[in-house]
Amino acid sequence: MKKRATSLKDVASAAGVSVTTVSRLLNGTIELPLETKSRIQAAIQELRYEPNPHARSLSRGRSDTIGLVVPDIANPFFATLVSAVEEEADRRGLALSLYATLNRPGREIAYLSALARNHVDGLVFVTNHPDDGELASRINQTGKVVVVDEDVPDAMVPKLFCDNEQGGYLAGEHLVQNGHRSVLYVGGPEEMISTRRRYSGLRRALRDASIPMDGLLRYEGEYTVEFGRNAARRFLSEGMPATAIFASSDEIAIGLIEVLREQGASIPREVSIIGFDDVGPLHLFAPSLTAIRQPVRAIGQRALALLVDTNWEQPEDLLSEELLPVEIVARNSVAPPSRK
Amino acid sequence: MKKRATSLKDVASAAGVSVTTVSRLLNGTIELPLETKSRIQAAIQELRYEPNPHARSLSRGRSDTIGLVVPDIANPFFATLVSAVEEEADRRGLALSLYATLNRPGREIAYLSALARNHVDGLVFVTNHPDDGELASRINQTGKVVVVDEDVPDAMVPKLFCDNEQGGYLAGEHLVQNGHRSVLYVGGPEEMISTRRRYSGLRRALRDASIPMDGLLRYEGEYTVEFGRNAARRFLSEGMPATAIFASSDEIAIGLIEVLREQGASIPREVSIIGFDDVGPLHLFAPSLTAIRQPVRAIGQRALALLVDTNWEQPEDLLSEELLPVEIVARNSVAPPSRK
């Protein structure tokens, strides 16, 4: 039996410290109490640890720090994604610097320039607004960027998304199976691939069931609770023109449900709702919310793997787009329609 | 009328960029496209902007970056706190580096040493485990740290908490007013001030109502959904020894409700529940959850203000403890008890 090589993680757990601490001790970027230092050195000798050259391929001689740029940490979807990337970075002995852009293009550009100045070795980049081209051009100059969750269309780097089209299809199929023939889609910004692909999957499911396309309505705006509230008000003021709503994020669903409840529209009796993300405690809602679940932790782990394992000298490695599968979690917010 | 001095924010909004971008352009740590640069320079001249020396007191000549250390970004309470600090930093023209410690002491120490090496100008520090003294001693060596949310007892730096005792009192008072005379407190780690002070406020409210102290039970563990689940199982296996439960975080409340619902215990008919934090969408739960609301955004803003405005040369300025008030949000999870 071939003995498995000792990893940084083995050393860290033998010494009772984090992988980051060992990694930083080894590259001289941390001062530790003498006692801690001796404990780590003893573990290194005892386990005959030798640094793994492959694990250092991205970062050799540089900061051993990965950057992660997200729009808004208060959004539970991004918070969970951040936490998954953080754990994976720790597992690989890399530190993580996290930047929140508050959705402002100026801040995104500033963080890309931090990478250009070598403060981080690579960047996992999440945007959620359309790009006028500046972002893509900056990403292409910088290199070592993995684009996650939403596209930056002209960026020539590896990209990782959930399978948005499949998610839309699963939602549509579930609504059709419950007898719905009129569906309102409430999406985020219309230029974003998440919004477009989820809609397109929903439309395909309705088409496959031979439902006329005038049964498919569409409101698009922002992935926010506030936009969800506005969409519900519009839906009510238009006389509830569909028997089911597909809300394309947890935040939108929360806003929709708030206003529908306030106005006394019963879910699912008068209108069925299906959400997207399934990050918040939707299972405790009244009624519990049926939703498409994103593999958030898997996205975070895979994003970091792409950053570390991509051969950045090999142009054909850079043009990849990878989709991770989603699933439907059926709860109690979808029922057969009680009205036309 | 005295004309208000032009701020960095005025320049930023005139130029259509973020405050961070202007600040970084001014201190030479960013390269911008020529067009953007000219737009900012035009705004500076037009508005006759002069850098405000006071705003730079913390950071003069250094990184213009603040560090924020939190235990776990996937927890919505910390996620919201991070977002509040981030916005306030941006408003003040400071960049923010965010570190998640995943609750590991080794990582906390590593981040403090980043401050010691001047990578950041100051640190907002949030821990959620007991300190064996190493953390406090490292914080005292480092200086320019504000301790937020949970105490590091021997750290001689400004501290900022929500008024945990008052929160416990409000919860107890509300339960007493609804006729409860037996209450289970489900707290986090018993050494943490949040857990101790919330319990102590609850006890004071019950005492004020002349309720015998054998009516007050206590389970303590972790601020996690998993611990909430375990607490509910224990509560059921002990034959529901109280008519009301005060859960000392959203996460604990979520775990409790999950298991109580699964096991068919009706809320609030068989047991009333009151939570703490009120960060998640508790208003949509079945039943909607009564909770003590933390002023999370105010905590984030005030933490940054303390970091910037404290006179770090003045030892008596450092020993402050500030409490921000909490409030009770009454919803539908508390009702008079139907059993003894």
C-alpha cells in the first residue's frame, strides 16, 4: 500500500492550529508564540512533511492569498458562497481576502487592480450587474480570475455557474404537473444570464407541455426584497394575471410573499409560488416554500479548485464554462390552481 | 451661511465613482483609465476639494484600509454586520479587508499579526469563543482594535455590544405579561457575555414578577441551528418542562422550531417561543416569530466610528464599553400558556 503523502492539513491538525497558521509560518509571514512555533515544528519533523509543489502552483513565491469579490455580503446567497470559498481556501493552505463591491463598478475595478499589483495571487469574481466592457477588459489584462455565478461576457477566463436553464425547466415542469397554465416569471436584471437562462428554461418546460406562450408573463428588475414587493403590488394591481409565480431568487420570493400576505392573497390557494436559491430558512415559512436549490457550497469549492488547477499559460484552458446541477425541493407553496 | 466643506463623497458622486476609487487615486494606490481619472480630477477642481485632515487621523500615511474579523460569514447576523461596516468604511473613504476566522483561534491570531505588520490601519474584531488570554494579550500589543459583539475580557480597547441584559429583560417581561411562569433559556456558550447577560436580564424580569426561580431552566451550548435542534430534543424528552422558550439567537430558534414542528409540538399553543437577533426573515415563519431585535446596522456603523474617532494615544479613551439598545418585535409565537 502506498503511503499517502503528509499534507499541510495533517501538520496543522497534529499541532492543533489552522492550515493558514502553518502555511504562514512556513512562508515567514507570521510571528507565533515560541510554544506554538515549537509545536508546529515538532509536527513537521514527526510527520516528515514536505511542501507539496503542486499545491503551490498558483501562488509560488507570492502572497498565498486568494481574493474573492462579491456584490453584497448581507445577501445570504453570497454569504454562503463566501463561507464555502473560505473553507476550501483554508483546506488548501491559502488565505482569503474578501472584498464586497456594494455593486459599484468603481469598486470592482479597484479590486482587480489589487490583483494586478500582486496583493493576491488570483481572484474569484462575482458581479451582478451588466458590464459595459471595462470589467471584461480589466479581467483579461489581469488574468488568474475565475468568473462565478453571473457572466462577464467578454472576459476570457474560466467561468462557473449553476445550471440556470435546468433550474427554470424544473420550476416550469413542477408548475405544469400541478396543472398551471399561466405563470408569471419574476427575474433580476434582464441582461444577466441568471435571469435570461432561468426564464428560458421555464419557457421550454411550458412549450414541452404545449402551453400557449401568452400564458407566460415576465417582470424583471433586481434580485432584492424590495423588487419582490413591487412585483407583488403590480401583480395584484393587474388582477393576478397568472395562477403561479416563479421568483428567481430567495430575496424576490421574500418580498413577494410579504406583500401577498399583507394583501390577503392566499398561497398556494390563490397563487402558487416557487423560489430559487433555497439558502434562507424557506422550510419554516408559512407555507413552506418550494424552491430550486443552488449547490452553493459546491460552487464555492469548485471556484477555488478552478483557480488553483487552471493552467494559466494555456489559452485553451481559459475558455471554459462549467455548469453545476441544481435540484427542486418541493414543499407546500405550490398546489393545483383553484381559478383560471 | 457657512459653506459646508467639499467632501470626498461629493467628489465621488460628481465623478460617478466610489469614494474608495477617489481615495485610492489620491493616495496613488490605483491605476484608472485615463477617462475616469480626468473625470475625477475635473470634479476635484470644480468642487475645490481639499483633503480633510481629520478624516485621515487614523490612517495618515498608511494603508487606508480597515480590517474586519468575524467568526463566520454564513451566519446572517455576521453577514449583516459586515455589510454595515463595509458601507460605513466606504462612506468614510476607507477600504475594508474582511477576514473570517471560521471560529479558529489560530486564524484570529494570524489576522491580528496582519495588523501588527501594518497591512491594515485598524481592526474591528468579533470573536465568539472564550479566550484563554492569548487573544487579549495579542490585542493589547497591537492596539487600534475595537472589540464588538462579544467580549475579550482582558483586552484594553474600546468595546461595543448590544444591550444584552436589556434584551433578556424585554423577553422575560413579554413572557410574564402573557402569563408564563416557567421559562426555558437556550443560550450559546456559557462563558460568553451575550449568553450570560441575556440570561441575567431574563432572570431579573422573572424576579420582578415574583416568579419562583425554579421556574427558570437553562440549556447552554452553541449559537447554531444544530444546537437548537438538540435543545428541542432534550426539551421534548424531558416532557416539555416549561411553557415558553427564550432562544438566544436566530440560529438556535430555527433549530428549535424545526424539531418542535417535526415532532408535532404546536407553537404557540403548547409552547411559546421568543428569539434574539431578528436578522433572518422571521416574520414569514409559521407562526411569525417574536424576537428581540439587535441594531445590527447601527453596531456596524458605530464600530467603525469608534475605530476612527478614538484617540489611541490617550489610555483612558481605550477602556470604554458602549451598549446599543435593542427592541422587542412582537409577532405570533408567544401566547398565554394552555397548560401548567
